[in-house]
Amino acid sequence: MMESWTMSKHPRIIHKRRETITALPLYYSGNLLKKSPREKDFKRFFGELRGSTLFLYTSDTQDTYTESLDLDLLKNIELESPHTKKVPAIFTLALPLEEVQLKMDNAETGEEWRCYIMAVVNKEIPKNLQMLPGQKIKLEEMLSLEKKRDPQLQRPALPPRPSFLKSKDTPAPDMPACFFNVTRQEAEKMLKENPENGNIILRPSTMPKNYALTIIQKTRSGAIPKNYRVTSTSSGFVIELDTPMTVRSLNDVLKYFLEKTEYRLRPYIVSQPYDTRIEVSPPPKCVSVPPPIVPRAQVAPMQHSQTKNKLLPPLPKPDEGEYVIPDEPMLDDQMMKKAQVAELQAVLQMRKKENVSVETGKGEESTYENGNGEKCNYKVQWATNRPML
């Protein structure tokens, strides 16, 4: 039933699906035969040259390719059969991992394939072409499109292959944690023997720069391993399903599978051992440390001023009759009283010298008029033995 549905698809729909999956422009297509060193006979395919990649389909009605050859890695191309119209054309593509032989039914078709492949690889039209002018024009148009093409996404390189379940190396930052550089058989063995670690593994595909997902799904009949192809393209990663799904990164591939299975799948992550005891390290030995030596402070000798021994100029004397206010020191109450008494005595003595001529033991007579007009005499006698206040 699946085959009849595939046969009924319109060629335009098939072409559109191939363009969506590969995300590359189509330059040339046709029937060919292909054989690798490990194969005995040639297998028939329908080939499409899209960008610098040769995609191989089992038939011209298949929308998902079976194999792909990255021609950017092509080292050399050799024509093995002579260029005659009666003999099929066979040439060998020397790739880094293997040598692939392509065979065409006639020499003309083989020459067209060879010219298109060499033009894509070398980015120029090959010399000594045995093609018609119209075919050369198509080659020029192809080269113009190929030079303008700018891949939007670089294909991530595969990380180094870790040791089987013994490596402590973590995957590259752009890789999911469940990526392991193992084969299909190794991935299925890991999932079956360690179900507690998870049930989905991302691994490299047998085709260069592509990937695959290996999962273990539980059914009524038991655990069944399944493998899905993930194709790396210039626009992202294509999950090869009945309806191909294109996502931007490998983490999105993993997320898509988890969501579609309602998170019944769990990424395979090798469990790491953890410590369960806390050990206290012994205290450090006491080491006697001598006190630090503090240098004594050195005081510089005092430098005496040269002007210390010089005599200060005398203060100017006040003129005679000029009253000079002395600087009054801060005095207490007792000293203030003594100063007031001394000042009072000085005033009294000054008055005595002005008004009275003092003689020791003698008095002075004076007259004055009373209220009735009579003159009265009185004598002032100064006592010499009375102490002065």
C-alpha cells in the first residue's frame, strides 16, 4: 500500500519535497549506476546534482534520498572507459573515505555528468569539452548560481570518538549530551544493557556529516530498537520521516522526538559516581614562628636655630606723660582685691601731697564762716601713729 501511494505522487510534488529536504538548487539529474569498493555489482539509482552534493535515490519517484556524496571533498575524478558511443562510460570519484565508481549507459550521458561534477568542484568550466554550445551555456548559468550561493548554516564537525563507556570527555558545546560517536550496533547495545541511563542516543551516520538517532521503544512484544536518519543541510537538519521535518540544530532534533513521544523517551546519559562520605583533613602541624624583627626608629638630631642666641631688639619706651595700658594678666579674686587696695592707697597719697603739707607731729589751722556770718578757726591734726588703711 505504501508503494502504491508513492507511485501515485505527482512529479512536481516529489521535486518540491526533494527541494525542501535538501535545501539546495538542482543543477543536473538522470539515471546512473553506482558501486563502492565493498560492493560486487553496480546498483541503479536516480541521481540529482544539487549544489555541490550528489544525492542518490532508488528511483525517480522517491522523495527521500538513500545516499549522498559530498563533492567538496572530491580529490580526483578518473575516466576508466574510452570515450566511445558504444561503450558505457565509467569514471571513479576519489573521496577521502572511499573510491566510488559511477557508470552511465552511454558515453554522452557520462560526459555530461563528468563536466557538471568538475565544474561544481573547480568552479570553472572544464577545458577540452565534448559538449554542444547549448550545454555549455547551461554550465555557465550553473556556475553563476553556484558562486552566488551562500550557505546560511555551517555544518558542525563531529567531535572526537570517545572510548566506549569509559571516556570522561564531554561532547562539544553544540552537541546534545546524549551524542556518542558509536555505530548502530554499539548504540543498540548501550541502550539494551543500560536502560537506566536512557533510551535515545544521537550518533553519526554512515554518510559523511550526517547523523542518526537510535532509540529503544517499549511495545507489547518487548523493547524494539529503531533508527532514524538526520540529514545535515545548508538550512538546518532534516529528520527523515514520512513527512520530513526540518529543524535548526541537533538539540531541536532531540527536542522534536521528546515532544512527539510525550517525553516517554529519555536522553542516554552515562551516570557518574558520586561520593557519599565527607572526610575531614587532619589539622596542620603547629610551627613556631619567631616574632618579626622591627627596626628601631632613628630620630634625626634637632637643628638649633641660628637666631636663638641673637639679642632681641629692646622695646620702645613710652613718652613722658603718655598713659600706657599694661597687659593685665588673668588674676583671681584675692589678687584683684590686693590690687584695688594698692591703687586706693596711691590715690590718697597723691591727694595728700596736693592739698595738705604734712609735717610729723604738727597741725594746720584754717578759718571758715558759719551760717550766721561769724568766722571760726579749726585746726587739722594728722595722727602719725594711726596705721594707714
